[in-house]
Amino acid sequence: MPRLPAEWEPQQAVMLTWPHAGTDWAAQLDAVEAVYRRLTCLVAARESVLIVCADAALRERLADELTAMLDDTGLPRGRLRLCIAPSDDTWTRDHGPIAVLDGNGRARLVDFRFNGWGDKFPAARDDAITASLHKSGCFGPAPLQRSELVLEGGAIDTDGAGTLLAVRRTLLDPARNPGWSETHISAELRRRLGIDRLLWLDHGQLSGDDTDGHIDTLARFCDAETIFHAASDDPTDPDHASLTAMAAELRALRRRDGQPYRLVPLPQPAPILDETGQRLPAGYANFLIINGAVLVPVYGDPADAVALARLADLFPDRAIEPLDCRALIRQGGSLHCITMQFPAALPLSG
């Protein structure tokens, strides 16, 4: 049976789909590319970075700019990998491949369908990225399986031991998976990812979130016994009731040994609004664990320091690296949403 590794296990690389003028980032491309460059440095200090470029011109530009940046910071050029595949957007967590390990510890990739979070946005090119990269040899000899289940990587979180945490409405959405029952979805997750325990949540939502409750904005495993979760102490906060109901659901969950999980609340930053006055889904559960570090989205808010301190307590052996994600949140996502990590057993080429 395959096994979906936990994010804290040793990694080979992190994949990014680089923003370009044909995406919704066009109006703020300089600011967003600055975030991506900083993220590239943070990851390349500890593992490889696989960057998906929309065309050959972008690949050529990034090869020059990012190589020079790595040289300037004393980081090895060999950790930078650039591949070409057309893209609609840059939410790699949701359109990228999910890597699993077989019984011999060898990596293979699963390509779930991606339909723009229930056909909310164009996604045909994003849905084709994984197959395109695999065909071009970016993943070496690792085999690729295609699943007809619509499943975004941001919708699931695992402890690496067969348990999956997810919000039920995200996967059972009829705009994503019409005709798929909970039993059918559970069987597909067992077949493709080796999941034998599904912990479903029915509550949890951040204002401005287009994903219908991605778990990586709400609650995350930090180890097999601990879950970080978004929380609101302000009864006037529109998200308070939903997050409070989610916290009650989390308290009712049990580990495989029957014991409750250790729950650590993460504060919410003050509301960040778009140009129309609508709240954006800024939060701290969207952190990324990499080799030797935890990269944490921050928003220039006093709550940043609280979130960083709580994560530092739970990851004492990893550096805690803040990354200003105010540019990212303008399009409704944050740090974890634009990344996809691969386990150490996955070969890369290119």
C-alpha cells in the first residue's frame, strides 16, 4: 500500500509555479515576484527548488536572475531546477502532483484532477502541468498515476501514518466531484494515498476564501499528536462562530491510540481588505515545513509575533523563517498555497 508522507519528513524539493503577466498577478507582478525570489532563497538554503515556467522566455530570464541571486547569497546553483509548462495561475499546492512512497520507500506521483476549485476559475492548463512535467522528464523515472478525483493538495493534511484531515464540503462538493459519495472518495484516497483514517471536519472557513474551506488555511498536523488551528477570540469577528465550531470538532477527534490531540490555537491577524472592502483570508496555518525550517506567512501585524513564537515552541529543532505574504494574500492565498513539497526519495532532473 502507498504511504503519503508527512510534510515534516525529509524532502528533496519544493515546487513553485512562477507568476507571469498572463495570470491574475499582472497588476502587482513586481511585488509578487519579490516574494517568490525571497521564497526561492529560503528553500534553496536547505533543498532544491523546482520552478515551473510558463514559456521558454520566462525560463531564460529566471535562469539568469535566480542563478545570480543564488551566487550572491552563496547558495549552490545545483539546487535550482527550471521546467516549462503553460499555466493559468500559480497555486501549486492545488495543481501540482502529490508524491507517495511505495512499500520499498520509492516515490511515485499521483495526478489528481484540478478544476479551479469547482469551476470558479479557468484551470485547464494548470490541470495539465503535472502530466507535462512528467512527460518532459522533470521527475526522472518516478511513475505517474492519474486519478479522476478532483482533489487539491490544500484540501488535505496528513500525519504520515495513514491519517488524513480534511473539510468534508471541499471534497464532496458537487462542482468538484459530482456522483462521488463519501465512501467512494475514501476508497480512492486509500487506493492512491494509503489513507486508512479520514478525520472529517464540517466547520471552519475564513472570510474571502475561494476554496470552500481548504484545511491548510484552518488546521495542520505538526506531529502525529499535535494540531495547530486557526482561532478567533473576538465574538464580533465574522469568522468567530465557524472557527469556534471547528475547534470543538477538533477537540472531539482522537488519535489512533484513542487519545485526544494536543491542540494549539493560532491567532488571526487583523482583517486585511481588498480594494472593494472585502476581507482576505490571511492566516498563519498556511505555513510550510521544509528541511530544517518552518516558513511562516506574516502580514505586518502584531499577531505575527505570537504565531511565530507558538510555531517555534512546536518545532524547536527547526529555524522559524517569516515571509511577508501581504502581496500574495491580495489574490486570496498565502505561502503554503503556492508551494508543493516532494519527499527525499523523489528524483529530479532538468
